[in-house]
Amino acid sequence: MSRYEFTKKLETGNAVIDKEHRELFQAVNKLLDACSAGKGRTYMDDTIRFLNDYVQRHFSHEEQLQQKSSYPGLAAHRAFHEQYKKKLKEITSQISATGPGIAELAKLNGHIGLLVTHITTEDKKLGAFLNQA
């Protein structure tokens, strides 16, 4: 699985959001590197805990910013966040139960990919809106 790189394309222009996105990429890359070196199990529990805590904290920050600025896309953004958290919990629970197998890591990788797509579309729209406010 390839590493995730936080590029200009992913920047929203909001320092808090961008900082938190970088933290996510670092944690996922640490796990992917460990798995490539055959040490995935060592980092798995910490990474799973971080990812689930991260989405709770980060999505809450985004939603607070949206609420304060009367962002018109709040309801749809929140709906995505809720579905994302639920699916992430399912995937990471399975990994915790069975270990970091290829199929489970592929699901996690795909789910992180979905978040990257969300960042490049919806979070960038949010960043542009916040920068206008």
C-alpha cells in the first residue's frame, strides 16, 4: 500500500484543519510502514485508537467551525462524518479482532482514501468558505 502525502492539493487554507489532516497522514503512514516491515501488530492498537479518537476530535472541530460561520453545507458534511465514523469503527474493530491482515488493511486503506477524497472536495469548499468569512 502506498503512503499518503499531504500536498498543496489537500490544503484547505484553514490552519487547524490542515494541521489535523497532517496528523492523520502521519499516523496512517506510520502504520503502513510498520506493516511493510512486518511490525504492523506493534503499532496497530495505538493507530486504531488514534484514528477513532482523531475522527471524533477532528470532525467535531470542523463542525464547530461550520456552525460558527453558518456554513450552508453543515448538514451534509455532518452526515458524511457520522457515516465515516461508523464505518471506521467497524473496520478497526475487525482489525483488532483478527489482526492486521491484508484484506482488513485494504479495507482501512480504502476508507482512508475516501477521507482523502472528502478532503479534496468538501473540506476544500469549507476552507474557501471560511476564508471568505
